[in-house]
Amino acid sequence: MKGIQKIKWSGKGKIEVSKSKPNVSLCIVGKNDVGFVVDKWFSETTEEDKKKNVTWILQDNKRKEIRRIQKSAKEEFTLNIPNALCGPYNYYLEASFSGKIDTKNNVGLHVNGYCTPKILSSKWSTSNDGADVRKQQFKYGHLVYLGLVTEGLNGEKSLVVEIYKTIQGGNGSKDDKLVATITSVDVVDGEINLKIGNTANWFVHAKKDVEEFYIKIKNTRGNYISDGKSDIHARFLRMKKDQVTKAVEPSTNNTPLKVGETSTDFLKYDPCRFDSVTVIENKKDKIIFDSGKSKGSKKPSDYLIKTNGYSANTIIYEVVGPSSKEDFKINLANYTNKGCSTNHAKSIKVKHNDNTLKSIEGDSVTFPMQSKLEKFHPLPFDYIWPESNNPNVYPVFFNSCAYFSNLNQAALFVTVYPDIKWTLEFKWNHKQSFAYTYGNKMHPYNIKTGRKKAIGAIMDAELAREFGEMDQSFELSLEAEWDKKSRKLEIGTEFGEKIAKTLNAFVKLKKIADSITNSPVNGGKVSFEVKAPVIAVSIQWFLEKIDEDINKIGTNIKLGIETKPLIEADFKIDLWQIVTEFGANAVCPGAGKVINFISKHLEGNIGIKFDVVFNGSINVSGEISGNTLVPKNTKGKIGIDGKIQVTLELKAWAKAEYGIAGFDGSAKANANTYLSAGVKAEIAKDGVVGYPELEFGGIVAKYVVIASIKFGVFKETFEDNGEYVIVKKCPVEFKKAYLLGPY
């Protein structure tokens, strides 16, 4: 058998002898270079073989490869374990003659690092490994996440976290209250990440309006771990005296690793590396990748779209730019390939359409980039929703052993979207000036003659026939501007079919409003019409970045709407006619009881007036703005003004003709209800979603009847009162429809 039978410590560097076992394991002092050499060869290995290169392979404790490097058999391999990765966690190091991991023979050494255990930093978060929100006030029952950065503890699995409540006026931490203990806490890659699900149990300790909590952490020997000065950490988690739930979840360890990230963090300490990547866009510097050396920086994986071991496929950086060329600059900080094992060059190469656009030896490059929207594009409809259009992509290659080690994979994709801005306005029967309009003029349409161009091609024939009085007037304007506003185009009838999609919800609104009027009284026995809506809408949309920490662009949307009115009504329904034709209970059982009571005691010798009156109008106006990346941050409001009031009038009087009988009394009833309506609009990830909202409040009659009926010298008084539902509440739900997008 040929190959390397055993490796050993060369004598270079510091080790912990008492924690090492000859030929089995080596404990090395953290942050110092320790050398390893080939110790023994298998018997069939020739002297000529021993002159060849060997591959040193560092693996995790599951024998998964972390990194490899080739050297001659006589050369020394150097390993340096950072303090963050020191602890009981064992790596496995072997030298391979074939370049393959030997899982059959025990040819390597188990290696771990040692340094004084310490807690370096702490944070409280609302998600695993999230931002520090310790200044925020939580409620008992909220999930909270504890994150600790350590050194000398990597691989620990039995730590204990104790959670204390501070006692004001007490004797320091000696009097503070222990409220929870979490055992079997793991340290992975030098980090502790805990989901704490039992804060509901702490409520019994709540005395003040806001309580402050901190933690202590100890090892299996019962020794508390310090930060070098104190054993109190994570000051403070603040809890308000309020409980959101009594449910309790078990507290669990959470790995700090991201998808595809390696199980050890040797990447940060590789000698073939760079510390950060900065782009200069519009004369502003922005760090888009940081290896972790900067204070408060993100992990490298936070910047990566996908990783594969310690080779990242790419960073995606999105920009908005004109179709004319603009310079884009990239800088790499502390770019070095010292100790490189795979022939990485200290260079940056930019490609476009599979061709090399620029190649620079060094750590900085400037190259021209532009969007795909050509300067003299006749009609830029391909970019009506610019976020959905394929951007211009510039792959950029800068490779190192630590990051982006694969020479065939780009480290960065600069993706350029066009800087086009769209302004859409339309009015339907809207004669007044529109407060939210952006353009200078609008293109008038005659719907009756232009229906086939503007609407009929999209809407079905039945809907088109129901336009009715909405045919009076329609105005539309669509404008595009791009290349830093140097190019403009106003678009008229040629955009008819595309814009018709956005009008669909409004075309249906009158049909919806009319249909609800069939429902209030006995399943449609009486129908009345609501006047057509009068609508004006203005929408602007363009691409932009919203956060300096986000590499992506989103679509900025501003939408204004005004109606005068959206719905208007002024009419009256005679319910007595319905009673006469269909019976007392035709309106509903409640109305029947009121009418039957009067009729019974007056033997039908009465007159009744029983009306429902609808009156009023509803207007909608306002503006919202936001970005599709974060719809929840939408600002502004679409407001609803006015309502259609519904009142019920009921009067009864005697029509007695005989002197021996008479009627003396009154019957009173009143009912207050409403018909509310509005248009809601929401910014979604791929457009603007809108939907009408109607609700009929029903009719509830409250009545009092006092009737005194005389029969000669006798007089009898009848009294009754109550509350009856004449028409049930009728909320009407509508499906959301896109007012803008998706394209």
C-alpha cells in the first residue's frame, strides 16, 4: 500500500501538552501558527513517490472537507486556529497522497484549539441571529432570541444559561432574582444562539411597569464565564408588565449558520483573501461585502445569494441606470493571495455577454455599465413594469481561497435596470380638477366610439354593454421618461388594451353598487339604482433603492385617487306597498309584527305610511406611496368621506267613521342604518392591488306603540315596544384586482 501513514507536529508553534495525546490528538494554542509534517509512509511507497506533492486536507468533526492545500512532501503545513474556534470542538487533519480523504485508515490527527473561555459580545433579537433590539420593550409571552459571541468555547454542548431579573435597591447582583435556567446550551462556530420560549412564565416576577433581565453562563464545572471584567452579560432585556400569551415553547439551540455555509468559520482567517468589497455608485461608496473584520459588520453569508462550501456563487447587486454608459467602480480592501494554494491571481475581471469587458491586475476596477433600454426605443412597453424585465448583467470575477474560490464562478453580478419613470392618469366622468394629477394634459377619449380600441378588446361583451351612463366622458394619459429624464414619450390610443386591464375594477363598480340595492328588501322584490361613480386616478412608478443595506432595487409607487362621488343615492321605498302586495311578513318577520299589531287592534281601519329613505353620497380621496420591496411600509391613506344614510319612517293613524269607536294614540318607529363604501389600495410585490368595499348596515326598527281604543264608554290601552331586524346587515366582499401590474 502506498501513501502517508501518519502525520505529526513539527515542533513549530505552541501547543497544550497536557491536553494532547501522542499520535491521536493535538491541542494547539489559539492564534499561533503550528506546523505539521509527514511522519510515516506506507511500506510500498517509493522514494520517487515521496518527492511528489501531497494534499493536506482539513475536515470538520464529521470528516467533511473544509479546505485543502497542496505542498511538496518535505514542506511543512501550517495551521492557525482563531480564538473564536478554540474549544472542545475537534477538527481532523490528514495528508493525502491521492488527494482523497482516507476513511479506512487512521492516518491523521484530531486537532483543537485552546484559549481562555470568554464572552465577547451579546444581543437580544426578535429572530435567530437578528439585529440587537435590547432597547425595545417586549411583553411576557413574546419569543426572544439570545445571541452570544464567544472564544475558547467552540463545541461546548452542556453550558448553562441563567436568566436574572434586576432588583432595584438591592445589594447588586447578589439580590437579583433567578427567573429561568436553560441547560444543554451549544456553542457552534464560536456562537450561542438560543430561542427562548418561556417568557410567559416570567410574568409572576413582574412587579414594576418595566423589568430588566440579564444572563449569566456557566460551564459543567459550575464556573461562570466572564467577558474579562464581569460575568453578567446581555444587559438588558426589557419586559413591559403585559402578557400576550400564556403558551410556553421549549427553549432551543439555533445554529448561526446560513444555507450552504460551511460548518466552521476558517474563511475569515485565510491568508488568500480580501476583507471587503466596496462599490462606488453615483459618487457614493457602499460596502456590499464585509468579511467580518469591521465592527458591527454582517457575516459574509448575509451578502451572498447562494454559497457552496467556502465558494460563493455570486453576490447580486442591483442598480438603476440610463441607457447611456456610466462608470461603475469596485474596490477590494486588503486583497492578497499570500499562501494561495489554487493559483488565484490578484486581479479583477469584468465580463458582458460572455466577452471580457475589462481585466485589471490589482484590487480596483472601473468599467462602463448601462441599462438595456436603448436611447431611441420607439415604444418602451417592454419596460412597463421595469422590475420584471431582464436587466443588463455584468459578471465580475475576483477570487481567493477564503471567498469565491472557484475561478469559473463570478463573485459579483452587477445588474442594471432602466431608470424609466411612468405616469398614468385616467378620469371617468370627472369634471373637477384632480388634486393628485402629475401631468400637464390628458388625452380625451370618446368611449362610445373608441370602445373597441380602449376597452372592448379586453373586457367581455356583456360588461361592455353595461357601461350605461358611464359613457359620458373618459380621459387617459400615459407618459414615460428615462435616461435621467432626457427622453420623454406621451402615449395615447396605442396603449388601449394594456390600460384597459387596470380599469377593470372600476368598470365593475357601478354594477356592484346596483346589485347591492337588490338585497336589502326581501330578496330583491324592490330594486333601485345607485348613480354611476365619478373617478380620477393618478399613478407613478419607477425603480429605486430604499435602504443602504439592501443590494436590491424595488418599484416605488405613488397612487392618488379622487371620486366625486364614488356612490350617490337619493330615493325612497314604500314598504307598505310591499306589505299590501306580498303580505305583512314580506319585508321580514320583524316588520310584520309591527304592522300586524297595529292592524289587529284597529281591525284594519287604519292608515299607514311606512317608508325607507336612502340619501347621501360617498367620496374617496387620498394618496399612498411605498416600495414593492417592503409593502408593509406603505405611507399615506386613501380616505372615505360621507355615507349614504338609510332611515325608516313609520306612521299610523285611525280612519274610524263611527262615533261609538275611535282611535286615540300613536305608533312611532325609527331606524338608522347606512350604506358604506370605499376603494382600498395596497402596494404589492408586483404592482398595486385595489378593490371596492361596500357594506350595508341593515335596518333595525325600534318602535313604541301606545294605542287607546274606545268602545262607547269603555276605553282600553294597548302598549308594546321592541326591536326588530327588518333587513339584515349585508357586508359584500370583492376579490382584489390589480389596478397596476403585474406585467
